[in-house]
Amino acid sequence: MANKTFSLAIRHGCATLFAMKNLSHDLATLLITAWVGSLWAVGYLAVPVLFYAQPDKQLAGMLAGQMFSLVAYLGMVCGMYLLIHRFSVSGRESFRHAIFWTVAAMLLISLVLQFGIQTIMSDLKLQALPLDVMHSAFADRFKMLHGISSIIYLIQSLLGMYLVIKTRRV
């Protein structure tokens, strides 16, 4: 009887560990979906519609900036979890996998966009007041930074596409 109880406890413990491993993997899959989906939905659907539908371009820009900030913070949370998850699954071997470096690059891009380029662009908007930044002496610099951030965002979106495709096969 004691042997049977011990055997059941071992099986239950193994099943629990297996379920927890699946849970962390499933969470990683959901976070990739949320992160990459938000990049695409905001950058290539919501913001273009916003600028098309909103006659006040300054308001549209402010709302777009808030959406991009939310995407960046979501990316930071997802990226950190995904890096920790990959390292916990593969240990030092994770440094040899393209998925690890893709997530790291995407996380770095989120940080650069949010705390680098977006901060500078916000400062330019404040310096331009009471004018709209696009009608100020800072317009050329703002346009240049906007172009750079758009290219970096596109790179991040393409890395996200790669991540979705690669993790589907793992």
C-alpha cells in the first residue's frame, strides 16, 4: 500500500513538473504573440488609421506616441521574460541560439526607442511650444528622428516576424 502511494506521489509530482514546464513555454508563446502582434497592430494598423481619421495631426501624434510607449513597455516585459525563459530552459547554450539574440535585439530596440529617441522627440515638442513641433525651428530634427525611429521600428517588426516563425518550429 505504501509503495503504491509513493508511486502515485512520484507520478503526480512528475505530472506537476511537466505541467509547469508547459505553462512557462505556453506563457512564452503568448508573450511573443502579444509583443509582435502589438508591434504590427499599433504600427501598421492603428496609427495609420489614426492619422488618416484625425484631422488634428498634433493630437494624432500625441495619441500615437502614447500607443508606441505602451508597445515599448509591453516589449520590455515580454523581452525580459523571454530571455529569462530561454536561459532557464537552455542555460548557457541559449547564447548560441538565434532566438535568444533576436529577443535581445528586440528588447534593446524597445529600450532605445522609448528611452532614447522618443525622449529626444518629446523634448523637441516641449521646446517648440507654443507651436506645433512641425511648424517650429525643430521640425527638421524632429522629422529626422521620426524617420530613424520608423526604420528601427520596421527592423524590430521584421525581427518579430522572424521570432514568430522560428519559435513555431521549436
